Amino acid sequence: MAHILIVVSPYYKDITDELLLGARSHLDVAGHTHDTINVPGAFEIPAAIHMAMHGTKSYDGYIALGCVIRGETSHYDYVCGECARGLQDLSLLHKAPIGFGVLTVENKKQAEIRASVNGKNKGREAAEACIQMIALKTHFGVKPRD
């Protein structure tokens, strides 16, 4: 089974707690082990994953969880874009399976619906994406922790 790092930006803690519940539950049922760390915001998620890739612990995949809600300034666009770009760069450059569970929404109600384990359960979806990408990496013969 895989060992996965979940990186959470708890800026909207009620939302990310629900995302985390969905991700952890899915990993547990599938028999995968996992660690969880928190970072200050969504912008910091790619850096934390990059640090983990070069640290002493070894992970088969990563799950990014967070929530960015549009505000009155362009800050939203920069945070969302750079978080997504950073994660995609890591995935491509390091052949890293990453489940993307960073909600980018217009308002808190949208976030609640997407995060809820009884709703769209995007935490579960991010965990499943990570699991499937780990399997794909294995299918193509890439070393599990390459």
C-alpha cells in the first residue's frame, strides 16, 4: 500500500476539516497510510510538498487540500493560479502523484457544498486522484518513490 502526505491549508478550517475527513476516510478504506501537515495558506502548499520530496521521509504521493474564496481584489487570482501552477510543475518535473483538492470558489456556500462528505466530497476525489496516479506511475514502470 502507498504512504501519502496530505498538505492542508486550514485558512477556512471548517471547510478544510471536511475536505480532510473525506480524504482520510477514503485512504483508510483503501488501506493506504498517510501523514498530515498544515501550511499557512494555499500559496504555500507547493513549497511544502517540494520540501517533503527532498526530506528524509518518503512518500508515494501527495494530496493538496485548501480553499480560496474570491474576495474584492485580484489576490484570489494570484493565489489560485500559483498554487495550481506550482502543483502541476511538481507533478511533471518530479513524476509526483498529486491529488488536487484546493477549492477555488466564489463564496463560502459553494465551498461548503464541495467540501462536505455528504455533498460533492472533493477531499475524497483528491485522494482517489492521488491513488490512481500512483497506480499509473507503477503501470509505466516509474519507481514508486522516484
